[in-house]
Amino acid sequence: MRIKNKAVKTAFLFILTASLVLALSACSKSSSGTTGGVRRTEVLLDTVVTITLLDGDEEDLDAVFDYLETEGNRLDRYSDSEISELSTTPTVLSDDVFTLLSDSKAFSDTSGDAFDPVLGALADVWQIQEPEVREAPSVDTVAEALTHSGNSLLMLNEDTKEAWLTDEAAGVDLGASAKGYLGDLATEFLKERGVNQALLSLGGNIVAIGDKNGNGYLVGVENPFDQSQDPIAVLTLSDKSAVTSGDYQRYFEDAEGNRYHHILDPKTGYPADSGLSQVVVVADSSEEADMLSTALFVMGKDKAIDFMKTYDPNHEIGLIFTEKDGTVSVSDNLKDIFEMNTSDTDTFSFQFFSLS
Ligand code: ADP
Ligand code: MG
């Protein structure tokens, strides 16, 4: 994957500042007893990737960054990839690409199409990459793109591993699941090299591998209204992934100051307007957390909570919803690892909710 232009790069370096502060505080607070550790940040996967290895070295870092670049390119619709070459002719895909496509299609059905991997045509007309001022596409342009979008346009043959689209103008966009999937792949890759204590941040998708000698990693929940402020809460994570979807991560504004962010409602073709500003999902699988955070953002808090009661009957997945009015709702299964961090009670109010 590549950063498409300098402005995008600058925007993501801004995001980097916020996440790095968190990663650094995570390390300094509980680094006692560790011998060294290495960290590196690179612009990769169209975002900023920071990897900290507590029991790895520079060679492991070289290897895992190379691995992420290669795997990332294979899932990117803007690279020369199996994904970008999907057409109306059935093509046999590599196993891992097929798996992610098939997981994404299945989850799309489960989510009632709140999550949709066949939004390429819509993503092309919106082109949401960077904070800039420009006009939104016309209603007709969005309506036309919507007719070439939708999970049902993607066909998969599980036996032959073939995939194809039934509409020439449709395109697969794995932007809402690929980074999570890559987080899981990188975890396996590192473990195979003997690295068992690490913290990965793939553009804000966090994966905590192992722990810090018995302590969890401290990971901040970004302030969705102002990322230059301290995190609004801190999660203590061991062997878990925390993935965030927010309306502040990628967006542009029109001349009147209306904000158009990058999480699209597949039913309307417009940025999801569900009353939420941010969703954080804490789960064992980063791929699942990534797909869920996007889908739950589209659904809005009430529908999302109803959905999760059925989807996750054992309440293993942690959820944080921040609404546009500053209400932060935290699932009670996070009680032991969630700590509020803001004194700004004028802006934020916190409450726990039960999933049962
Ligand atoms: P990020 O990529 O910033 O981590 P998300 O995981 O929420 O955020 O994914 C948003 C990206 O996924 C968009 O940039 C777009 O490529 C794609 N996308 C947007 N809306 C949806 C949706 N409803 N379902 C699936 N993919 C989406
Ligand atoms: Mg996502």
C-alpha cells in the first residue's frame, strides 16, 4: 500500500503523534524488569504503523515491517493486487486473500449489511483521505455509485477459491477489515520468530501480544473531539486487540463546514450519521474487532448493543461507544481494564452498561 500524496502523509503523521504518546506512556509506566526492547514507526498500509517488541530485536522489526508491506499490498485495491484485479471473470485467489474476502462477505451478511466490503465504487466517488475543504459529490453521483455497490455483487466459490463480481463497475474495498487481519497475521509471524511480548499499532488498530512481565499494556482511548488532548480513558490490555472507528480519523469538509467522514452507510451511500463519534471494540481477534467497529459505528449505539447481545452471547467482546454529545458508554465486561482519564466532565460523561 502507498500513501497517495504528501497531504495524506502529513495528516497521518498527526495521528502518529497522538498514538505515540500513548505507546510511550504505556512503556514508561510498566517497563521495569524488561531488558531493553525496540520500537519503530513507519508510514505503511496508508497509515502510520508503530511496533514495539519487548523480547525482539531490530532484525525482528525489519522482518515484520517487510512482512506487513508485502501482505498489505496483496490486500490493497490501489496496488497491483488480486483485490484490484477482481473482475466479472472468476479468478482463483490465494488462500489468505480468499479467507479475508470470505470472512468479510460472511460478516457483511451477519451485520445486516452495515459492514459491506463491496463499496469500491462509493469509495471512489467520495475519495475520503485527508482533512481538506472541497465539495461533496452530487446526490446523483452518490446514487449512481450506490447501484454498483453491495455485498451481493461479490461471488465466491469456497471449493475452487474463485472470486468474481457480477457488476463491472463494482469494486472490493477491504479498508475496514484488512488492517485487523494484518494485525492477526503479524502476531502469528512474530510468535513464530519467538517474539511473545509486543505492542502493535496499525493506524490505531492496537494488538497487545502477551503482556509486560505480568502487567497489561496501557493503551489510550483517543479523545474523539480533539486528538491533541489526553486520551479520555486508558485500557489495560494483555493478549487482546482494541480497534477504533471514528468520524475524526479521515474526513473532509465542504465550504459550509459540513464534515464528510470515511465510514459510509451502505444503505444511503453517505457517511454514517448514527449519533456516534467513536466506537472501540476489544476482542481476541483484531480482524473481528476491525469489522465490528465499522459495523457498530454504522448501526449507532442502540442497534449496536442489540446486535451484540445476539452476536456475542457470552459477552466476551468489550465495547466503548462515544456519542456526539459526549456520552461514553462502556460495556461492563471491561470494568477491570477500563479507567477514565479525563477531568473534562463538561464534555464527557461516562456510564457502564450491561450486555445481558
Ligand atoms: P480505518 O480504516 O480508519 O481504521 P474503519 O476500519 O472503520 O476505519 O474502515 C473504514 C474504511 O473501510 C473506509 O476508509 C473505507 O475504505 C471502508 N468502509 C467505509 N465504510 C464501510 C462500511 N460500511 N463497510 C465496510 N467498509 C467500509
Ligand atoms: Mg474497521
